[in-house]
Amino acid sequence: MTAAHSSATALVATGVHCLRTGPWRLASNVYLVESGSSWVLVDAGWPGQASVIRSAAESLFGRGTRPTAILLTHVHPDHSGSAAELARWWHLPVHVHPAEVPQAAGGIVPGFENPLDRVLVAPALRLLPRRLLPDRDPLARIVRELDPDGCPPGLPCWRCVPAPGHTPGSLALFRPADRVMLTGDAILTIDPNSLGDLLRDRPMLGGPPWISTWNWAQARESVAHLAELEPAVIAAGHGHAMTGSGLAPALGALAPRMHRPLRASEGFFRGVDYAAPARYRRPPTFRLQRLARLLTRMGWSPGYVVNLEVPGRRTGVLRRTTLVCTGYQGRSYLVAPAGDSDWIRNVRAAGGSVVISRRERHPAMLVEVPPQDRPPIIRAYSHRPGRSATAAAWEARTCFGLGTHPSEGQLHTAADRYPVFLIEEPEAVAGDSSGPNPATSQAPTPAAPAGRLGTVLLVASAAGAPLSLLALRHLGRWGRVLVASGCAILFVRDTTMVASGTPGRLRSLPRALLVAEVATSATAVATGVWPWLQDPSTTARRRHNPCPVSPLRRHAPGRAAAALLGPAACATMAIHTTRFAIYLSPGSGLRSPSRPGGPPPAAPQSAATRGAAQRGGCVR
């Protein structure tokens, strides 16, 4: 099994020319396939590569040449980025699988999100103002459907082989005469799921990258289906073309190896169909709840998020779960959008005796609401204050299987599968008349860190800027790594807050500071990793010089990135300190509880719960 290595246009099979476009390990392959006296372009590389592709075509087929057709194996930016520009230049449509047409319009298509969309792209799109988002991708105007079971346009000797999984309409092209296969991202000749193999650029068969794969189970089935065709040459979307006698056995063994991302869990690597009728959902192996629990404990999560602590029903070990606290008619409730999950059974086994916490822990009693009383609470959960109509519609559809404005009948049908608990304080349940009013009880949480802890955290935040400068000055490249890592933590935290709708509950100054912190932390992270993305020599181990040469000495962009890292990190730390100082002042970072359109004031309650009941959740 051999691989053809070339940095320019290379002939990988009879009449099939490969052009690598894009930076370093992110390079994607563009194929120029001859067909008689004409030729066809398969995939269009990253955005901004149109001139490179035209130059390569003219060097192969003559000046002023144009293809018979433009085909895309799937619609991802690394394969369709230059398609619209090339189509306008050559006055040609772009042909894709019918299932890819909705994605050509840009944005995130509901039901077809991959882990990257859920973790990064969707929060980023929520952060950007709508006026900065294009109404429609230019590719949507020129895309055309092809016959997925016939011959591709312009290539009568080839046939299309649907390979869904990486995207719903991923496509491979197969030439039966000599068994040459263009696989797109259904099969790669690098392993994008192994960082070591990716950095070494070692040729090997691999599946698609799980971080951008829509359905991993279907991707594995597609690999097995393509292996049945026994291709003699594999020309993939990334990596070098491979051929040889060992190709068929290696390809047959690939599908069984593609099991590890499935073990991880639903919710991060794969989407969860919460609307499916299931009486019990086991806890995932990989739990993002641990990160959410830590952020909530530190007070960095939205104010309506709480940690629930309850003993395990079998082991007695304390189990912690992060949940959303919902307000309805002056009372507070916990709704289980995942249905009858693990924490529900633990609460029932404990008789409703739990501990609810943010920065402080408080005992509480959970009283299960009968199914006939749940519909209005579920509606309040989906349409809680501070959420956009789009987010509410997404949650109603994804979690409860309902429309944007479900009827009472639909809510009653779904309510039986989603337990709801009323939060009451133990004194009220025990019948103590001097305790808090059960109609207005709420899991109390302080609005800001108390005394000494708050001062320590504020001082630590203020020291971030000088410490960053010292690290950049005295620790060299490791200082840049440390500073960029710290800014990356702040960036993840801030984007999580933005994705959960926190800006809608802040006043104008804290909201502007939050957006500014996201921008500066993203700049710091980008400038911190930019030099290492540009020069592959930084990852190479040299025999005579074990320390890799810094690319900052070679490239002007690297020097500019290093110069921007310090100011961006200092700006991030300064903004974070200002936000934290505002946060230490009780209530100063939140909107007034009597804002227009909010719920009516509740009955008199304790100071810790007054703001929570009016905002429909727990306070920060």
C-alpha cells in the first residue's frame, strides 16, 4: 500500500489530477478529472482558492479552459469554499446530492448538526448581531441536484455512490473500469481523530473527523459499503492518494475500528433525541455536566442554573446534577427535559430530600407534580424570560417533540414522559408555620461571593494582566501557551454564557463588557496558536537541535501575532476584572426585576428569593 506525495498537481490515476489547497494539515484535495476531450472539477477547496484552481486547470488543459461541470462530494467549507466564485467565473451550476441542498443556503440546518455546530458554531452565531450574518449563501443560488444513483454530470464512465454519515448527502465517485474511487470525507487517507498521526502526516486509512460528522453510525456503515466495492485507488478529500495490494484488507478492517467515538456519549459527539419515547435514559460515559457543575459552583453559569445533590439509589454515594430552575406563578420547579433520567430515580428513592446549591448549599424538598398539572410548567420552562423565540422553539421541538406554540392537548400528551418537581423548603413541608411560604419558596442562592472569597477572586483576576506580561517576557513560547490557555478558558466560559442567553438578563454595560471579553479572548487565543499553525517545523524533532525553531523568527504574520497576544490578553483580564467587580455589587449587573413584559411581582418572600421568583429562575 503506497501513497503519492506531492505539493503540486499530481496524477493519482489515469485522467485524475489532484491539487492540494489550504494551509498545512488543514489542506483539502481538489480533483480535476478528464473525460474524453473535456474535464470535470470535483470539490472546490477552501474559500479564496479559486485563482489557484484556475491556474492549475490552465496548466493542465490550456489557457481559458473551463470544466463541463462542478461536483461537490459534500457541502463543507473545506470542499465548497471556492465553488461559488468558480461557478460565477465559468458560468456553471454546482451539482450536489439532493440532501446537501438545504445546507448550501448556509447556517445550521435543524436535525443535521454535528458536534462542532453544537459546541462552537451555534454559540458563535448567537453572539454575532443579525445584521452581520448574510441572509443567504451565494452557493444556494447556483446549486443543482444530481442523480445519486446514476452517473455524475460530465463523467459517463463514473457512477455516484451515496455515503451518508459525515453529512446527510456525502457522495463518493467510483470508476468501475479501473476501480478508482474519489471518497470525499467518507474515507480519508489520514487519521483526523488521532492528533499524533495528524501532526506526523502519516498516510493511513481513517474515517471522517468525528468533530464535524453528522451521524457516526451511518458514517461507519458507509465505510463498510464502500469497502465492498474493493477500490484499487482511493483518492480522498484529505491526505494523499493510496493504492497497492494491501489497500483492500486495510479498507475492510477500517469500519470495525470506527467504534471509539460511539463509546463517548450522546449529547456531545452525537445528538440526543430527547423527544423519542423512552422511560429511562442511562447517564452518558462522558459528562459535560462536570464542567457545568464547576461553573455553577463558582457562580459563572447563568443565574437560573443550580446544582442538585442527592444520594444514589443503589450506592448511597452523593450524585450531583446541573439543572435549570424554572419559575411559574411565584414558585420554582425543576423540569426533566431528558425524561425519566438518573437523577429522577435518585430523587424518588430519597423521598424528595435533596440539596440545591450554587456557591452555598441549602437543603430542599422536591415534590413531584402530577402529570395533569405539568403542561403550564413545561410551557414556562420552554419560554422562560430572557430566551429568544428561536431558542424556545428549538427546545420545544428537540426536548419535548412539540411545535413552537403547542396546544394544550399536545402538552398533556407529552407531560407524562417529563417529570416536574416543585422546590419547597423542608420546614414548609414539615408543617412549620413560621417557615417560608411554600407558595413562594425558592432554592436560595447568594447574588455574589461572600466577603473574603470575593476579595481573593477579584485580586486574582486583577493580577492576571501583569502575570500575563511576565509570562510572555520570561517564559518564551511556554509563556505564550500559558497565556493563550488561560484566555481559552475564559472564552469557553463566556461563549457558554452567551449560548445560554445570559446577555438578555444583563444591563447594557455588563452586556457590552461580556461581548468585548469574548472578542478579546478569542483574539488572544488565535494569536497564541497562529505561529504554530503556520510553520510545520515547530512540531518536528530535529536531530541536531531538539528545540524547534520558533516561526516568529521567520514569518512577519507570526511576529504580528506575537505582538497582539500581550495586548489582547491584558485587555481580556482588564475586562474580566471590571465585570467581576460589577458582579460583586449585588444586583448591579442584572436588569431591574420590574422590567416591562416581565412576570408580575410575587407575594412577599425572603431577600434571597425575591428576585428569583420574579425572573423565573434562580439569581446569580
